[in-house]
Amino acid sequence: MAKTTSRKKKPATRTAAASTSNGTPARKASRRRSDAKAMAANQKEISVSEFFAKNRHLLGFDNPRKALLTTVKEAVDNSLDACEEAGILPEIWVHIEQTGNGRYKVGIQDNGPGILKKQIPLIFGKLLYGSKFHRLRQSRGQQGIGISAAGMYGVQTTGKPVKIISKVSPRKPAHYYEIQIDTKKNEPKILNGRGEGVDIPPGDKGAKYIEKHGIEWVDQPHGTRVTIELEAKFVRGRGSVDEYLQQTAIANPHITLHYIDPEDYEYEYARSAEVLPPEPKEIKPHPYGVEVGRLAQMLEESDPMSISEFLRSKFSRVTPAVARKLCEGAKVKPRVGVRKLDRSHADAIYQAIQTTKISAPATDCICPIGEDLILKGLHHVVPGEFYAAATRPPAVYRGNPFQIEVGLAYGGSAPTQNVTMDLLVELLEETDTRTVRQFLIHTFNGLGGEGADKIVKAASLKTRQAPSGLKPKERERLFDAMKNINVAEGQQMEVMRYANRVPLQFQQAACAVTQTVVGTNWRGYGLSQSRGGLPKGPVSIMVHIASVWVPFTSESKEAIASYPEIQKEIRLGLQAVGRKLGMYLRRRMKVRQQSDRREIFMRYLKEVSSAVSTINGVQQEELYDELLKVAKKVTSDADMKLDDRGRPIEEDPTQLDLGDNVLIVDPAEHEAAINRVEVVEEGEDEEYEEE
């Protein structure tokens, strides 16, 4: 046994000696330590600007087309918020100019209160800087990323800095900055005025300085203008700047909007409401909307106070009685100090919140558009004959109050079918568009590129033929095509989605609004609809969610998350306007049927009265008059006329009453159907200048 033991120990001693001589494990251990040190040295803090510069698709800058729209959207949203918070009726100028192949310069100016000098570099040159993130009240922006991210994208793609000029008073100097973001530090880098910017004096001296240095500015007593040059692509139709601005005018009828596109075509959206929407109030978070981790953090950061006082002061709708119930449910004494509570107590309080009935949060923190203004906005911009609106009562998701509004516009014939030959000639002479296709798209609202192509093809005109060069026979062919081509054939419902009055242009299929519209049975309201698709017809639907915190599906704020509470309210709003539309369409169909019936009666009444007169020997004229009275009585619905609210002009309790939240107009006389170019007569400019 002793020999056996000694034999086993000997190899072990030899192995240890070999390991020491070779040093392999020691070298491996040393290498691991050096690798760990190298890895530790490579660990660096990532700037939020640097992160979004490399992941700009998260913010809506994943392609040139979306980049242009996102830039305009963020700047316009900021302008609207600034004007409304200052109590100023907004007036906004949007100018897009092509500066090179795939490059555009975007300028957005407002008549807002202006920005203080020290805040300008931070607002436009620093990501996640703003005043809205910690406030629970309705606002268009939330994170403080948008406009600074647009400027960062512009610098990355063109190398040109963001240019900002802001003026707070006609008697004070304007502040002019050229800025780019230092992405490593997430800090603004000021390029002009030796890093301090430039102050432009008021009056004529300042006007000369602006003109000399080529600074873009529409003369206003106060306001802000931001100019960004970026790599972009300008398109028309769905998801375009044109569509976004048009939808903005619908949801914000209190704004005046001036827009010049890259083809130098001017659009004017005059305000249809002279009153600002009520200013929403800020509220405290609701207990149902807080999570256990956030609750524990709030307890740690709180000033010394009792848990009862903490619950009453930090949350909305927590009365002394509710605070006492929460403490009892969590088995915590109401007078115990918050500093004596740990994570387990926070979890117990959170569980007590879930099982305690607490009143819904106040709704004065949100500001819906209102049914009357929805009708005005739709009628002002969308051509049609029937309009309806519905505002749902406020509701709550995850402790956040929200309100759903729905508007509907139904159009009969296209605006091209309501034009006379004389008016068409006038429009062709007034237009400054280069092609007939552009003329049709720009002049007739709601026509679109597809409809214009149908008309141009039916008129046998060349694609790039100039409107001013059309010969009389070509004008006649164009007129016939406009009258006879049904551009609405096969047309799908247009869905306009809004969050806090801001149009959402992309990710339509992923949005709760679209999913709910598709899931609604529109066949019961007189529209044709295939399974799993949008209904067909000349119909436009707008759905607006107003909330203190809109649940977007991504940072680019393009789609609303599918919370059951939100989808339920959208569905109820759609059903409310759908019922109005169904009643109107059924009544219109009945009137049309009775009118056709009367035509048949009228066609044969003469012959019937003549034949009966011959057989019975009665007076033909008397018999004809009696038969005519009977025909009119039987088809009396054909004579029915409705007022602009859907009520019969001659009161009849058995007839249709669509209520107050509808509007019926004559589509042939719709002001929004045709864009007229204002022709200034000679001498008018001089008179205006003298005034």
C-alpha cells in the first residue's frame, strides 16, 4: 500500500513542477486580467445625441422622403404650441426650396412670442431638452427631441448648420444663430458671432443687416424662424408635406398657414375660427398610472413627510379617506414617515392601489377640438356634401385621461365635375403650373395624382403639355373628360389620424385607429366594404385622440398603441358618425327613387289622361291635373329639401332629424373644391403700398 501511495504522489509532484516551469495557467490568468482591464478602459458613456445620430430611423429620418416631412412636422408643432401658450392666434409660414440634387432647404416661421437668447442654442442644439416631458397636460411635443434631431440630420447629410432667428419685441434686437450639435457631448456648437451668435438691431438698420447677409425672415414684430438644409425627397400624395399641412389646417381651424412648395406654388389656408382653444391645465399623476419601481423612486426622493401626506400631495384624486384606505390595505400606519419605508412597503402600497377604487383623473388637462370646429375644419378643407362629428366623453387608460373625437366627410361628385367651360378657361389662364397634370392636382382639391392621370389620358393630352398652350379643341376634350370620368370609382376611405391635433402620416396599418376603422362594419351604414379592408367610396374619416400622454408605438410618434380602452372609444365614435351617414344616405336614396318614380309617372300621364278621356268622356285637362296631384303626393319625398343640419325645411315630426353635429352643403358651391390664383390688377399694388 505504501508503494502504491508513493506512486500516486510522484506524478502529481511532476505535474506541479511542469506547470511551474511552463507557466501556462499563470500566463492565462495574466492574460485574463489584462483583457478585463482593456475592456474596462473601452467602456464609455454614450451620448444621447450620438445614439440617435447612429439610429436616426427611430426618430423618423430613415429615408429622405420621411426626413422632409418629419422636419416640417416638428417645426410646425413647436410653432403651434408656442403661439397657443402665449395666447396668440397662430400664423405660420412654410417654405421649401430645392438647393441641389436631392437637397432641400426648409424654412418655418411663426408669429409666436419669440425665444429668449440663452434658450435658443439649448432648444435647437441639444437633444432631450424641453419643458413638456414632466408636465401632465395635453401638448403636441413631449420628449424635446424633434426639432434638434431634424437639425442634427441636416448637419449630417449636408454639413450646413441650423439657422435660427428669433424676435421677442419690435423694440428689442432679434437674435440670430447658426448652430450644430456636438454629438459627443450632446451640446450646441455656435458657429457665428465668435461662438456667441449675433444680435440684429431693430428698425431699418436691422432690416438692412438681414438683407445684406441673406437671412430669411418675414417681417413680423415677434416670432421665430428656423431654416434647415437637408438631404430629402419631395413627393406629393400620401405621406407628403402637402397632405400633412392640409390635415393640420383641418384639426387646427384657428391657424393661418402660408405654404410655398419647391415648385413655387403657393397655398393659403385661412383660419376659420377666431378663438384659441382653451389652455389645458397641468395635473398630478394618477395612482393607477404609476408602476412599483417609479413609486419606490418617488418615496426615496420625497421630502420628509408622512405616507398619508405623500399620497395626497403627489397624486391626483387621493383624498384623506382614500389615503387611509391605501395605508390600511398596505398595512402601513398613515403617520409613518416616508424615509422609514423600504421597497417592500412600496410594493405593498402598489398592490393596495390596484385593489382600491379611486376616482378617474380630472379632464381639464386635455382640450378636445369640439364638434363645431371639426365640422368647420373639414368643410373648410375637404370638399364634400355631408359632414358629421362626434366627441366622446373623457375616458382613462393606465391612469391617463384621454378623449376621442371623430369627424366624417362624404362627397358626392368630384370637384372637376362641377366646373363650367367658362370657369375652366379662366382657371387655365390663371394657373402658373407647368403641366396639365399639375394644373388638375393643384386646382381641384381631393383629386390626387391617380385621378389627374385618368383625366389626362381620357382627354388624349400629352403628359407634360402646358395648360396655357392648350388649343380650343384640346380644352373641349379636357372639359369632357373632367365631366365624364368618375375619379371616385374604386376609391377607398381616407383615414386621417391625429394625436393632440398633430396628423400622423406613417405606420397606418400598425395604428389602433386604422385597425378599429377596418374592424367596424360600414356596410350597415350604406358603404361597400370587403372583409379585412377599408370601405370604398368618397369618404374621409378623421380620428383625434387628446391625452396628457399619447401611447405611441415608437419614438417617431407615427402610430398609437392598441389599448383596449382607446379602441373601444374609437369604435363608439365611429359608430356615432356612421349612424348619421347611414340615415343621410338612406334618405338621399329614397329621394332619388321617388324622383325617378315621378319621372315615369310624368312620362305617361298625358297618354293615360287622353285615353281615359276618350273612353269615359271626361275633361282631359281636369283628369290630368288630378292625376298629377296624386303622382306628386305619392312621390312627395322627391320634393324634400334639408337644411344644413339635415332637418327638413318644412317641419314634419315623421321626417328625418340628424341632430346638431352634422353639416349638409351643395358640393357644386364648395369653397374648398377649387384653388383660385389671385390675380392682382394693375395699380392695386401701388394703392396697397400707399396705404
